[in-house]
Amino acid sequence: MDGRDWGKFLLPYEQATEELKVKLKALRSELKARDEYAPIEFVTGRVKRVSSILEKARKLSVPLDRIELGIEDIAGIRIMCQFVDDIYRVAELIRLRKDLKLVYEKDYITNYKESGYRSYHLIVEYPVQTSLGSKPVLAEIQIRTLAMNFWATIEHSLNYKYRDQLPAHVRDRLRKAAEAAFQLDNDMSSIRQEIVDAQQDFEESSVIVRKVLNEIQELYFFRRVREAAQFQMRFNELWEHDDVWGLKELSLEIQAALDRAGKSGLS
């Protein structure tokens, strides 16, 4: 058994995982602000447990003194996307980054595994700044659709239960389930624009509702209680009828009222 201090050994991997999560979540926010649509649904990350590292090293015949190079997914990031096309867009965005180095890629979507497993993997080298200086750390970034991730999570649990010796009937049902999940992804891709448009409409509605309610509260701050109450009643009616255009017009009226209130307060 390796006698290293595993707590200290894993520190750079924990740091790499946290920093990559923050950066990729920031990328999602930026894309959403620029395009009103982000190909990244959400980002998660984890550091492999010591028992899992040792088990994988044994399975791959990696000497314990070569773990840092031989086990590439000690630090793991998972990016979820809505559509298959989004996966390739996100992969391209990661390739263009200057804060990490792409080592190699594995496309398990085009070349899916015999089990039915589909995902896109990028092995990257990420420089962690430690108290002892810069340390390059290998990390695996997996990019999947939600359907792919659901299937992979179930497969992982079953492999753990059967110690990677799945019965034939279970393997067969998993392959069929993988095809069903991929067909679902294809079906969703065929109506992608309709889905994206609906999500953008919902987001636009949420933003204008929040804006109008905040503006009404500002009127109360200026002690324009009667005006605020009247606007609140109009808001309730427009919101009840899901009239986004009417809410935009209402917002302009409230802004004018706020301008008048502000000037009145200065006089």
C-alpha cells in the first residue's frame, strides 16, 4: 500500500476542480448574457475517492508512483447540455481557452461504447497555483446531455453493484435504454428552435415581471402610495393574462412616474 499523505496529494486536485467549476459556470453566465441562450445547462465536479483511485490504478496496471500521469480523472468536471449540438459547441469553447492545455479528446457520442455509453471527454492539463509554485494537474471534463447523464448514472450504479460483471440480460436492457435515450436527444434536437424560443420567452417574461415589481416598490419609497397601488392593480391584471407587451408598456409608465417623483423630491 502506498504510504503517501493522500490528503496533501489530493489538495491540488480539489483546487483544480473548484477553480474549473467557477470558470465554467462563469462561461455559462457570459454566454447567457451575450446570446440569451447558454449551451451549458449546469456544471458539477468531484475529486475521486482514494479507494476509487487505487481500484482504477489496479485495473489499469498503473504503478502507484505514476498515478499523477496514469489516472487522468482524479479531478473530474461534468458539463450538462440540453442538446447534442451544444456538446460540440462547448467542447470548441474549451479548446479555445488559454488557462488550460488540451491533452486529448475522446468522442464517445460518434464512437459510442459497446455498452451504449455516450459522452464527450476532454483530458486537460490545468495549472494550479500552490504555495510551492505552479503545479500542472490532469483533469477530465465530461460533456453530456441530460439523457446521457441519466443513463450513465444508472450504468455506474449497476456496475458498482455487480462489480463490473453485469449479467447478460442487464447489459442488453442497458443497451436498449441507451438507444432510447439517444433517440430522445435526437427528437429534442429536431424541435430545438421551438424549445429555445419558448425558454427565451419565459426568461423575458420573468425579467420584465421582476423589473415592474421593483419599480412599483421604488414608488412606495417616494411615498407615491396611490400611484403605486394603481400600478400594482394594472400589473395584476396584465400578469393574469400573461401580457408581456402590456407589462413592457407599464414599465415605461412607471419609469416616467419615478422620474417625476425624483424631480419632485429634488425641488
